[in-house]
Amino acid sequence: MSKSKPLPSQTYLLECFDYNPDTGLLAWKHRPLHHFKNTRGMNIWNARYPSKSARNPRPDGRFSTVVCNRKYLSSRIIWKLMTGNDPTHQIDHISINPSDDRWCNLREATQSQNNQNQNLRKSNSTGYRGVQFDKRFNKYYAKIQVNKQPIYLGCFDTAEQAAKVYRIAALKHHPNFNNVSR
């Protein structure tokens, strides 16, 4: 697992940003002189950016923010603003909407947990998570990943039958990190 860049201190981030936990909006504040090389740089910056959104859209639907000449995911900055700690894992969006940075929608998650809480991939041909079609036998089979190990759940005549078995297994093995009910 690649180690994420450490974020600036919570104190520094609180001097930079206003965050509304109910809307998820992250906006720039007037920043103090010690954030800049000189007064001119501070005056130019403070004339342009305060009250403007600090979140920049990414192609994957998430937002990034540049602070101290480094790009961070906005959700990681928000986590540090709210908790005072760098996230030890990834930040998962409970609603699966990566642009929803409301505090009630963010939680820490391991890579495995985050993988369980995703939408279907575009390449999914069955329409169900954990279900694949086997052309050799003209059957659908269900499979789930638990602790990095695949578990075969069975072979079925219909995708719906396989999906039902997968749903039961997902609720058992990943009770807080699954989107099978959606």
C-alpha cells in the first residue's frame, strides 16, 4: 500500500480553510502573512481567493485541493480539519458519491473496505455485484472477497439467484462496508 503524503498541521489548515460539515463545502479564508514569502504575495492572494471554493474537481468525481504547493484529496484535508489527525487509511464516502464531502458521509476505511463500498464497474455484464456468467456451463456464479481471499459461493441458473447469495455473504462478511442494499 502506498503511503499518503502527510498533511500540514491542523492549525495551519484551520488558518487556510472554512469547512461547512452540513454541506461539505471547503472554502479559502484570509490567510496570515506567515503563509507567504512576503506581504505582496499575501495581499494578492487575499484579494483573490477568500470565500472561494478550495475544491478542484477531478475526472473521477472526487475533489482535490492544493495547499503548501502539494495536491491532496479534499476529503483528507477535511478529515484532518475535523479530527486533528491524518487519516491512517483511505477516506470512504458512505453514499458512494465521491463528490459528497459532508462530514456525515465520510469515514476511514481500509482499501478492502473501500473496495466493498463501490458502484458496479462499467465492465459488469450481469448487473449484480459479485456475480459473473460462465459461458462454458451457461451458469451464473457468485464470489466474494474476504481478507484478500476469494470465496466461491456457488453456481446458479439465474443472475438473480447468484445475487441473492452474494448479498447474504456481503452482509455477513462486510456488514458496514457494502452497497448491496442500494
